[in-house]
Amino acid sequence: MSKSKTPEAEKAAREVVNRHVRQGDMRRADANRIMRDGLPIILNGYAQARIKGKPEAAITADLEAALAEARQRQATARTATRRRMALLDVFTAEFAIAAWEGVRRDLANHLAANA
């Protein structure tokens, strides 16, 4: 098995996933699947955004806006289905923010090691 190129991103995303498992919002099998399948998709999206020239500050602002919007939907949800859908949106936004912060730490570590 090869060594991960984004250990900080994986660690940060795993912390978010584990918190939701502990709270009972998610099963361990789903959490493992999200880490295996979802994290690479998110990391690829960040890479594509940076390749296209999107500034880090803009990515951060977009992610924080998505989290705020998801929390607003969660607060105003009236039915159980809407609350569950809003919870998934909040989880997704938290997961994406944690992964993005981890990617930024990974990049800083890489630049410091190769300076």
C-alpha cells in the first residue's frame, strides 16, 4: 500500500466522520465508505479548482457559505425527512471544510520540506 500524499486532509476528514459516528448520525460502514470513495472525489475537486486558478480564499468562502446555508436549512426544517437531509448537508459541508484545511496543511508541509 502506498503512503498517502494528503495525510493531514485524511486525518481532518476522519475526525469529522468519527464525530458523526460517535453521535449516532452515521454507521461505521458508511463512514468507511465515505472516506474511501468520497474523500478522493473532494480532493480531486479541490485540485481542479486550483488548476483553474480559483484562489484559496474563494474556496474557503464558498465552503463556509455552504455550511452556513446547510445549518440554516437544518434550523428551519419542519419534517423528519427535511431534518435528515439538512443534517447530511451539514455533514458534507463539515467534511469538505475539514478536508480543505487538511489539504492546506499538507501543502504547507510539502513546501516547507522542499524549500
